Amino acid sequence: MAKIAYILLCHKDPEGIIAQAQRLTAAGDYIAIHFDARARREDYDKIRTALAENRSVAFAAKRLKCGWGGWSLVDATLQAVRAAVDSFPRATHFYMLSGDCMPIKSAEYAHDFLEKDDVDYIESFDFFRSDWIKTGIKGERLIYRHYFNERTHKWLFYTSLDLQQKFGLARPVPEDLAIQIGSQWWCLRRRTVEWVLEFCRKRRDVMRFFRTTWIPDETFFQTLVRHLVPQDEIRSRTLTFLMFTDYGMPVNFYNDQYDLLISQDYLFARKISADAKALKQRLGDLYTAEGVSFPISGEGRSLYKFLTGRGRIGRRFAPRFWEAETSLGRERTLLIVTCKKWHVAKRLVERVRHVTGLPAVDYLFNEGSTPLPDLGGIQTTIEKRTRHRRALVRMLFDYWNTEKLVVCIDPGNVELMQDFYADRSNIRLLEVECEFTDEYLIGHARRVGLAGEKTPQETIDKLLPTIRYDVKFESDRIRDADFEGFHRIRQSATVEENTGPLAAFLGISLEKAREIADTHYLFVD
């Protein structure tokens, strides 16, 4: 039977740490605690006193002062891991936690889950080839020595980095290691942990290397596990559910998100708000419960990507300096149709093609399957299309030998629209405003993977306002951008009310615009 030794790194909330240790050990598991040496001594003493009689609790031999991005976090983890290995010989798995983590499954479920597959769970992607690092320095994390913390000694950090670059002091990566990167929240088998500790004892060169890398908690264990364990025994994922958003959703989980959490394919979640006392109580009681069924709805990863991706579409691909001077042509007119219901925009654009003969393209920056002519490879992927957007559209003008072109762009791509508006050509924008029923939004959530057939109704109820707000937010951003040549047609408007904006947008007669506006199936779901 699986028995878990939790590795808990923490620095605050002694009452929460005590409660966490008591609930996890009450289910027959273990916990090894490292409490940051920067925290108050009286808080640490309070934890030690409260848990002194619990034989399933161990403490790291040394308390270290930890700083984000530094070796101290890995060192503290190793201190706690060694304490767990020595104190709990019956532990089969070792699971990394922070003080903000809470179980979202029962111990019974977690044990069965870990017993099903004899594997390690740790995110590990190729450091140099993957796009795991989104911003900041990348290779410099490894090839230069970092003696100062960027957050506390920013000037020293970057001065040291600049001097090493100036004098060519780059160092090689240990040649027998393929550096990996991933989340620090892992779950490893006992055998793997023992191999890692033995490797640390034998390979002082590797330890010296990682001691002066930047943010080693994202590379150290990830690299060593890949080096020591066969690939088919590693699942490159975390068992801890994290969810962040640029807007519209809190970083923390709150009392009303219990059903969302327990339906995800994870064992723990972070971060749980300190104010979510009812949620903490329910999740704490859940861990020791028996016979609980957990229908997994499976939308967790998709929901995570949805929320973290908001606001980044369009900013993800920075314009090249040579593209900034590339114009579509002063005499050309680009007509942008934007609508959240893509099928409505596609029907509208098809009618425009039929009635006016204008060349038109569907969602070329949003759908990889959008039909495009062969333009020498620039059209092959969404990334290439977006990165070389002006060049692509200019080539479409040339391909059809036209001075007027219609394209569809999702309302979330406001930055993309702004980039086109910065061009010297003529730009017009038409927003197609649709109505969204709850049934449509639920169907949309299921189509894009934010919800599944087994998603609890409580989760659906919490998700709907977020999606509805997201749609409204995108529309508001378009209006706030104050684009020139902006027009709008609405599902709730009459044919006559929509005719005028269509005629002005397309530059056609009212008769032709009325023919397009009178398309009876335009807004049908």
C-alpha cells in the first residue's frame, strides 16, 4: 500500500502548518517540515511543541534562510527529504507541498492513484528547446554564476551578470546532463529519492554547478530525475493543481470553489486563500474520508490554460523591427470583422463574398485550418501568420490583386487590431454583437475543453459568469480602444438598423448591404 511522506516547505501561519500536519498524518501518512529560518523563532517553537508527540512528523535538521530564485530553496528541500527518508522507512512516495497547498482528494484516493502506476510525477521539459520560460533570462540562468538574488540585490545581480558576459566567463553545463525545467511540485517514489540523494553525495561537481544557477528549484530535481530514471517511468506533470489569471479570477481559491477543485485530475491544489476557512475545513475533512467517489470532469488543464492565456493573445508575438516599417499599402483598405461566435462571422463573410465579390478570409490568426493560398510557407502555422501578420496580409492583397480585403479576427485579439491600425493603410472594423444564452456558453465551454460531460453543475454555475464576463470584457476593450472607422451590427437589431453600418463598413450601396443584412440564417446557433 502506498504511504506518502509529504515534504513541506513553509514560512508562516503556524496554526495552518500544525493543522496540515495533523490531518495528513491522521490518514496514516507522514510529513517532514522545513520552516524558513527567516520566520519568527516563536512560530517555529509553537509548531515543534504542538507536534512533538506525533511520530509521523519530522523536521529538517537545519533551518535555512530561503530566498526565491536561489539555491536555498533546493537546499531546504533536500534537508526535509533527508529527514523524511531517515525517519519514515515505510514511506513509498515523497510529495512536495507548500503551506498554501490543500488536498482535493481523500488519502484513500491518493494512495490508490499512486499504486496504479509505478512512476514518478515531475514536470520535466528540455530546458533549451521548450518554451517553458516565457520571460526574462534563459540560458544565462545556467552558464553564468549567480551569487546575488535578483529580488533583493537587483543591481548586484545584473552587474555581476553583465561583467561575466563582458569578460566571457560563461561555463559549460555538465556534459552528461540534459538540463530539464518544470514545476517544483513533484511526487517521487522512494527509490528515485534515494537515487537522487546518492547522486548528490557522489557528484560534487553537479552540486557546485546548481548552487550558482538561477531558480534551480525549477531545474535541479527535474534534471536529476530524468538522468536517473527511465523515461517510461516518468509522467511529466504535476499532481498539484495551480490556476492563475491575468484578470477576472483571483489567484487564490475561495470557499465557493470546492466542487471545481475536487473534480480535477489532481491530488492537491494551491493556493488556497487564507480567508477561505470553510474551504480549508471541507478539504481537511475530505482527506481522511473513506468511500468518497470523485467523478473527474477533466477540464482542469484546459481551464488553467484558458485563464492564464487571457490577455496574452496578440502580445505573445512581438513585432520585428523590420515589420514595423512594412505597410500594407497606403491605397489599400483592410476590413476587419470581429465576432465571438465564429460561425456567425463566417456566414457574414461568405455572404459578403457572394454579394460583393470582395476577397475575404476567415479566422486566419485563430484557426490553423483556415483555407489560405500557398504563400511560400508563411501561411503554414498560426504562429508564423501572427508573427509576420503584415507581410502575410500584404501577400494576400497581392495574391488576389485587390485593393480591398476582408479578414476575421477574434475579439480577444485587440493588440492585433491595434497593430493593423498603426499601419499606413486604411483600416475599418466591424463588430458583430451576438446574444449569448447560458446553453450556448455551456456548449462553448464543452467544445473548447473548459468543461466536460461530467463537470459538476456547481462548477458550471461558477464558470458561466467568468466566460460571460470574458466576452463582455473583450467587447469593452474594443470600444475603449476608440478605433476609427468602427461600425457595429447587432443580433437584436432590425435588418434596416444593420444595413447602414454594413454599407459604411464595406463601402457598398444600401441595396447590397440590405441583401447581406437580410440573411435569415446569419445569427442562428
